[in-house]
Amino acid sequence: MRRLQILVLSIALGGCGGDGDDGREVANETQTLGEGVQLSYTLPAATYRAEITSSNNGVVVSWVGGSGAGCAASVETKTYTSTCTLSLQGQVVIQNPTTFGLGGSEVVTVRLVRQ
């Protein structure tokens, strides 16, 4: 009986995935980017939702190989949320732009989910 209760509880909790991404999460990490440094993720063709935050002055986010309004490059921003469709393999690039050696590092949190 105890094993059955544990099994039922495991199945029930296994279905509680928070936002329901069903394992489609490509990245969920925090990294520090120095001035002028960029971070990129190579992605197979699909539609992706990006949620990116930065700690200081902001980052620039751009998509390589994307189509649609959600794939346009951002201006320097501290909070970025967008959905982009890649028809072929592409990339999302997050860059801490240079300020002629006067800019600071950015602590960047990146979450990418395949839709």
C-alpha cells in the first residue's frame, strides 16, 4: 500500500511542471558578461521564446536567421522578452556592448524555451 501511495504521489508531482514547458527549455542560466563580451546559443529551426534580464546598463539581443517582428535586434535593454521563429538553424546573441572601456560587467539571466 505504501508503494502505491508513493507511486501515485510521484506521478501527480511529475505532472506539476510549473510553466508546462515539457522539457522544451533550451537554456536557463545566469552568466557574467564583461564589457564587449557576447554570449550566443546555436539553435535548430523552431520557434523560441527568450526571456533575458541584465543587472547594470543592459545588453543587446539579436537573432541570426530569424524572421518576423519578434526577431528584430533590440536596443540596449535590461529586460528583454520576445518570440522568434528560425526557419533554419540560427542563433540568439546576447552582447554587453562596449563603452570605450568605461562600461561595467553585466550579470545576465537567460531563459530560452522552444515553443
